Amino acid sequence: MHQTKRKTNIRNLLSILTSLFFGVLVFAQTNRKTIVSIKDNQFYINDELTYKGRFWEGNKIEGLLMNSRMVQGIFDDLNPDTVDVFKYPDTQKWDAERNTNEFIANMPEWHKHGLLAFSLNLQGGGPFGYKNHNWINSTFDEKGNLRPAYMARLEKVLNKADDLGMVVILGYFYFRQDEDLEDETAVLNATDRITTWILEKGYENILIEINNECNGPYDHTILTQPRVHELIQRVKKISKNKLLVTTSYGGGIIPQENVLKVSDFILIHGNGVHEPSGITDMVNKTKNVAGFSNQPILFTEDDHFDFDAKHYNFKAAIESYTSWGYFDFRLDGEGFEEGYQSVPIDWGINSPRKKAFFKKLKEITGF
């Protein structure tokens, strides 16, 4: 009798201790510092308007989300035949951990200049600008399972962003890597697994971009323009609308109704839009698409600069009360310090283009 009672007490104690342990674990994962939210067409961080009270040249800046395309923050090449292409000039070898660590080390400096958000993609982006190659860079394996090494690097980046008060525009898929997922079931599996992971970790500083440029040449039809809204809805359902979700479109492309109707915010690109008036035109056309309901619009990719000119794309976006995103890759013949997309990457603010952007960003945001 006493022995049975003692065993029961021990089981109860173990149950209490187990509950406390997992309670502490969950609290540790969900006690985050940074929460991004949207009210009407404005962004808030921790319930405060971004760039609160800021105007520049008569244009309202508060509520916008200035960003930069930094999609290679957790890059690796799993193809042994091509990985040497990405070797660092000083060591003559590629190092994925170095890439992520140097990315994280430079994040505070970006933030000091007024950068509140950056794009990061789980399948990266073109590491040669617009050129193709046979690299293999994916957080997902062929079945859609999460690769531990990628996830460890991702977690370090997200933790640092959360600590700094920065927002991560997290892309799931890229059209030069989705082909390594064996079928649509793998795409769905990948979507479910990464979304569940985000929720379990308690991150609230993330904006989800299902895929980069859904009008691109994706192998899986569910990642293309006519069907990608299914994945947007899937993530919203899994997260019970807790996560803010959309997809993006290529340079000069206007979003379509099926995406706008289910998106919390809108991503468009300015590549190929050579005149600032074209930026204004894109914003106006997007607002006239059926399904638009005053969501905030962000350019998250634009490779046009000229920040000291009278008119330029960044300024045109602001004049349309639209957030703008810097996109810079290394041109042929340029040195290591150029570009934030061409691997290997110097994540510092060390080239003339980078310095010009961050100088203008600091001026506009008042940081």
C-alpha cells in the first residue's frame, strides 16, 4: 500500500518536473523581443509605427519597411562539382558557417543606417546575378524535410534579427532550386515543416514570401502564378492567420487577383524598370487590381541606384508611399566587396554602391 502510494507520488513528481521543463523550453522559444504587424497599409514593430513621425522631402516615411535583398545569408552548395566556384579569395575555399557568421556580424551596422528588414530565402537566389548554374542550395531535401545544418544557420540569423528589432522577409522557394524537390507532395511537406518550425520557435518578426517571383520558371505548378495562392492559404491555415504571408513577382510584373485576395502584404520588383515613372506606374496598377484591399506594398528587389540624381527608383517608391528594397549583385570584373547576392559575399558596407545606398537610407529614415 505504502509502496504503491510512493510510486504514485514519484510519478506525479516526474510529471510535474517534465511539465516545468517543457514549459521553460516553450517559454524560452516564444519569449521573443520583436513582433511585426500590419494595420491598414502600415507596418508596426512592437505595436509602434516604423520610423514613427518621420517625413523626408515632404513624403511620409513612418509605416514603411525599408529593406535589402540579402537572400544568401544561409547559402551553401551541396554539389561537390561546383562548390569550389564559391571559394573565398583569401582562403581559396567555401565556408557556409563563415558566410552566416559574417552576415550576422554586419546586421547591427545595417540596422544603424535605418534598415529594418531584409529578404532571406531558404533556397537562396542566383549567386551569379542573373546567370544560371548547377549549384544545389536548399534548406529542404528532395522529400521536403528540413536539413539540420541549414536550420542551425537560419536560427542564428532569426535570433539576431529578433534581438536587433529587425524583420526577416523569409522566402521558402526559389525557381532554380525547386526542381530538386521530387514532386508536389515534397513541396507541401516542405511548406508544412518550415511553417510549423517557425510557430514552434515562436518567431514573430517574420514576413513569409512563399516563393521568389511566382511568375518564374518553376518546375512544380503549385509554385506558379495560377496556383501559388494555395500555398499562401495553406500557411495561413496552419498558423491560424498568425503569420503574415504573400509571394512576389518579377521585375515590372503586376500581381494578379488570386494572390492579392489572400495576401497580407504585396511584394513587387523593380528590376527592368529603368525609369522612376515606371515605379509609380507599377504601384498605381497594383492598387487597381481586383482583390487589392489597401495592403502595404513593398519593392523587395530593385537593381537601380543613382541615389544622387533628381529622380530615381527609391525616391519614386517613397513618393508613392511604398517601401523599397535594395538589390545588388557583383558585375563581371568587379571585386569581392561588390554585391550582396553574388557568392562569396562581403556583407559589410564596403563598396561605392553599398555606401551610397546606406547613406541615402540613413538620410531618408533619420536614423
